Amino acid sequence: LTPEQRIWIETMKKSMEQKPIKRVSPPTNPIRLKLWHLVESQRFEVFIMVVILLNTLVMMLQSDHMSEGLMAATSVLNIGFLVIFIIEAGSKLTAMGRWYFSAAWNCFDFALVVFGILGVAGGLGPMASLLRIFRVARIFRLVRTSPGLLTIFRTLVYSIPSMINVAGIFALFMLIYSILGMNLFSRIKHGEFLNEDANFQSFWGSMQTLFRASTGESFNGIMHDCMIQEPYCSNGDGNCGYPVFAPIYFTSYYLIAAYTLLSMITAIILDNFNDNNAMSHNSVTEDHIELFKEEWAKLDPKGTMFIKEEILVKLVANVPYPLGVKDTPESVAKGLSRRKLANQLIRSIDVPTIRGQVSFNDVLTELTSKAMPEIDIPEENEMIMKIKDKKNEHQNKLFAQLGTSKENVLFSAGQVNAIMLIQSSMRGFIQRRKIEVITAKIHEQLTLHAFDSPKPTEDETESAES
């Protein structure tokens, strides 16, 4: 596949994997409503970010040789920061109710607050210090404020599935070499590097030793200890090494582990970063998809994945270009109104209507395909076949959810839109005809009234002139 074809396929896959946002409705209680406006404001978010930075700086001041005064001051400041985070979590929980836990970042913040409270509560011994360490994880919230950091963070997340595959191969490779090491080097006399902490006397000990060797940490020293010969060992006791096999074993392991498998993880991350960087300059980016999801949430606040077919025009008209027609460049709009552009776009896509409704993924996938440049990809391509199979599987689930089947789909959204336009035109035509008939009757009555009215006499005319 060419880079353009890969980007097209990845964009389509990403659009098919999206899910609608469950919009949090403002509470009706006046106190909760004020809290809701407060926690949703930009100023509140900036204030919390500043507090997180200050909390991180205070944690950086801690050292082993701190004075008692500085230690007391940092303890008071840390408790103050914890109180602020407790107030933040409590305010959001009060304002949003159960919807508070629907956002992953809120769950992350709540867990850190709980860990912080447990760390300060006391009575946990060394565990309290471990729980207090989790406070530094709040710095991850700053990722949301920087597009560059967010791109790198997304790259790491998208790389996890491929990294798991490489890690599986790496674990299998270590398993094989651990068993070989146990059979070859388990009885060798310990030396400077082959010792109680690094040896092949047990399976887990072998795995730990090999993991250490994969990082390059003294693997050559362990190799030399595994080559030990008389007079530093005894062949009679069977604790001498293998001068021939040890170099082959350790060198082959290090070359494969460090220069192949671990390098593959780096290559995966770089490849995904390049793809994400290329997709950020694509016709349809993640920001465009997020804007679509926000507009969909206004029409489907509960995230049911369905909206009525007649309000699809409203959705497309409010979604920004290129997935919608809002802010369409004049060179593309060519003087047409937003509603006309929305109707044209709906008629050009193939979205099935299921009992008078259209689904989130069908609309997003079709709009994404329409917004992307035309790419010639063979139909028999494996990735294209997978996309089609996934689309059919998704539609079958929707049909089963609504208790119907694909055979019962009579019209697409484009056909329904055309029918609605025809109906609207006919209603307009009928109303205009009625108005024309009414106007003609009124005109006719006025004309007859003018002819039937008596003419004024000479005396009346003179009186009117005077």
C-alpha cells in the first residue's frame, strides 16, 4: 500500500471505532447548577493546572537532608494541595452526579484523591509513603493542554497492541533461552557476576538474569563467569563452565533481544508517530471527528447511537467542514446556502435508515469517506475486506438491537432526504396555488364591487370639490 492508501484505511478504521459522547445535562438544582458552571469553566481548569504544577514543584523540594522547618512546610503545603483536590472532586461529583464517573480523567483524579487520603490517614506504615507517591501522577493531566504532548500520548496508546505482540515473542524467546541456560549453566561455580542475584539455578532466576542481560547490564561478565575452567573450578564436581557454548549462547541472545526485539518496539512507536503526524495533516483529523461527536451529542445527549432521519440535515449543517457544511469555503460552496449544501451532502452518501433512524457509525463513516480524497484501492485488498466485514458486522448488531434485518431497510438517508424535499416542494406548490386562487377571488370581488357601486350625483361632486 502507498502512504496515501494507508492513511485512507487508518482514517476509515478510526472512524468506525468511534463511540458517541454522553452529554452531561446541566442540573436543575440552583446550587448544583452554579457548581456545574464553575467546574466546567476554563478558569477553573487553569487554576487546577497551576495547583498541579505547584504541587509537583513542592514534591521536588523534598530530599534526604531536609531541615525540620522545610519538612514541616512541605507537609503543610501537600495537605493544602490535597484539600484543594478533594474540593475539586467533591464539587464535580456534586455538580455532575453519577455522570462524574463516565469520564476517564475524572476516575483517574478520584483514584489519586483516594490514594492521597489513605497516604495522609496514617496507620499504613510503609504503604503510606507508596500511596503518597501517586500524587506525582497528576502531572499527566497536563497532557490534555498540549496538542504536541497529546499526539505523543496517543501514539503510545495506539502502539500498545503491537507492543504486546512483540512482548509475547520476547517472552517466548526468553523462555527458550531460560530452559537452555538452566541445562547448561545451573551448576557452574559462582564468580563475580554469576552470583546469588544472577544465576541459572531456577527458572525465575534464569528469566531475571536474561532480562537483565537484554539491557546490556554486565552480560559479558556473566558470560565470562560461565566460561570458568580449572584451576578455578573442579571438573570432578561438575562446576566448570563452557568456553565454547557460553559465548555463542550469550552473544546470540543479546543480539536478538537488544538489537532486534527491543528495537522493534522503538520502530513500532516511531511508525505510529509518523502515521499520527501524517494523519494530523490529513483531510479528516481527530479534531474533526471530535467536533462531529460534540454536535451529535447535542442531538443524542444520552449516547444511544441513533437520531431521527429528519434531523440529519440539522446535524450535517452544524458540523464544521469537511465532515459537515458549516464554514464551507466559498470555492466549494459556490454561493449555495448551508441548508442546500447539507441536503446535497446527505443525498451523496449511503446511510441506511433503520425504523426512521440513522446510526452514529454509519453517518460518521460515510461522511469521512466523502471528505477523504478519492483513493484507488483494489476491492480484493485484505484491509478493505476487513473494513467491509467490520461494517457489515456493526450493521447486523444494530439491526438485531432494533429487532429488524437488512432486508427491511427500504430507503437510505439520501433517498429519504430527496422524498422530504419533494414533499416540501409539493406542499409549497399547493400553498402557492391556494394563495393564487384566494388572491384571484379577492381581486375579482374588488373589481365587481367597483363596477356595482353607484356613481356620485352632480351635487355630491360639487360638494366634494368644495
